[in-house]
Amino acid sequence: MKKFFLVLFLINFSTLFAQKECEYNTNVTDSIGTYKSTKEFLAHERFFGGSEKSIFFSLIDSGEFPSLNIKIIQKSSEFIPVACFDSTSKIYFQLENGKIVTLISINEENCGNSIFIDNKNCRILSGYFLFMKDTFEELKNSPISLMRIKFSTETVDYIIKEEFVSEADRSVFKPATYFMDYLKCIE
């Protein structure tokens, strides 16, 4: 009986410390170099009334500078105000240990695309942000609690949940530990 409990304990202990698997959307190596892009990860989701807003992360390693791709998708039956990224845009992550990590935009002005689907306005905005020197270690060691995005004309704060179930597909996401789980995929 003791062996049974020991085996049960070891199985639970090993799953507790199991690392997340790296899944790539793109993983190419050629004569120019290597390019890796992780699959998109839902970091924030909000449904309110007739509007939806989703924010997706993916990590990119182009051989020189690791970066974060952020994609913001909005859907609404009402008008969606334009938000743009430009060269002054930044993303700030407040970590649970109290530190703040900054990522800087590598975009020229980008205001995304607006399309009309199923009687709804849809806006898709994508941007690329570089990790500052020495931010990797901070992000690998502490969960994030708040994300502040500085657009070209406004700044918006997003509370990052420890865990949530997506209203769109009922999948479970843990955005607070996203960097702790996936930064290893682009190192």
C-alpha cells in the first residue's frame, strides 16, 4: 500500500513541475537563418453587450532579436474606434513581484484593418514589440498581473487573469504565467 501512495505522489509531483510543450506556428531554417513563431495564445478576452475583444500573443525568434507579436481583434455591431501602433508605442507588464517590464514597438504606424463580417464591424490590429535587455529573466521568474498598452493616441490597461475559460471555444488559458511557460521556446 505504501508503494501505491508513493507512486501516486510521484506522478502528481512530476505533473506539477512539468513544463509546457513548445508549439510553433512557423519553424524554418534556411541559408538566411532561423525563424520561429509560437502558436497564438489568448491572453485577454472580453465580451460585453454586443462587442468582443480578444488579445493574442505569439513569441518570435528571427535569429537576432526575440520579440512579441500582439494581435488585437475587436468585433461589434457598433462603430469601433481606431487604435494604432507607431514607433512610440510600448507594452508594459507589471509583474506580481512588483517590477515593471517594458517592450518597445518596432512598427511604423499601423492602424490595422477593418472588415465587415456577419453584420458586425471587425478590426484587427497587429504589432511587434522587442524585449528590452535583461527583461527575459524577470518575465521567466514572475507571473504578470497587468498589461498596459501605449497606442499612438491613448494608453489602455488590461488586468491579466491567472486563469480563465474562453467564452469563444471553452478552452482554459493561463495568461499570467505565459512568459514563464513559453519564453524558453525562443531562447
